[in-house]
Amino acid sequence: PDERSLVLIKPDAVRRGLVGEIISRFERKGLRIDALEIRTLDGGFADQHYAEHVDKPFYPPLKTFMTSGPLVSLVLSGDQVIEVVRAMIGSTDGRRAAAGTIRGDLSLSNRENLVHASDSTDSAKREIALWFPTLG
Ligand code: CMP
């Protein structure tokens, strides 16, 4: 059944000119774009998005990175989109992510890893409500 996922194309991807490449991969897969926006986060919003990570040691530099410039947020939909998008993105650390995935092909970092995607139906629901509160 169709579901939705919240995807972020992070500031490193915007700086590197990879927005089109990344969106193109999702479009070619057959996923639909239900919402899309570009914005620069403030620290409070980053804390809300990463509520489960705010106490972790990697969070302060992650917050600096995520607020360092514009990012693109989008809601994708399609059959099992949450799992499909996570498979397309690859594992967190770009150095270890499989070739063929976005991170595996385009990132060498475990922080500046180009993309975020919801990891469960619960987090998708929470993240979509946070980023696109008016989306029906
Ligand atoms: P993301 O999918 O957005 O979820 C949490 C983010 O924290 C992750 O992608 C990475 O950008 C970052 N991250 C996770 N683990 C580490 C780590 N060990 N060191 C640095 N950054 C990390």
C-alpha cells in the first residue's frame, strides 16, 4: 500500500549541486513528490527534527552542519516508500554504503551524507507533521 516518507536533501548536497541528481533518482524509481521546499534551518527546528539524537555526542557538529545552509525537504509517496527510499540511500556512513546507493556513490562521510529519510511509519508521521503541517 502507498505510504509517505519525509526526505531531506542536506546542505552538503545543495552546496555540491547534487539536488537534481538525487531527486532524479527518486523520480526514475517511480516515487511521487507530494511536497517540496527549500529552507535554511534554525537550531530549534534542528533539535525538533533530531529529537532522538540531541543528547548524542555526534549531535552538536550535526546541528552545525544541518543549519549551515539551505536544504531541500520533500515528501515522497509510493508503495513501501519508507523501505524503498532507505534502500536507495544506503547505510549512514558513505564510506561503507553500498555502491549503487546515493551515499555509496556520492558521499565519503558519516555526517555529511547527503540525505535523510524517515526510518519507520511512526517517524514518517512525526516528521511530515513537523515539516509540512498543512499537508493533507
Ligand atoms: P540521518 O539519517 O539524518 O540521521 C542522523 C544523522 O546523524 C545521520 O543521518 C548522520 O548525518 C549523522 N550521524 C549519525 N551517526 C553519526 C556519527 N557516528 N558521526 C557523525 N554523524 C553521524
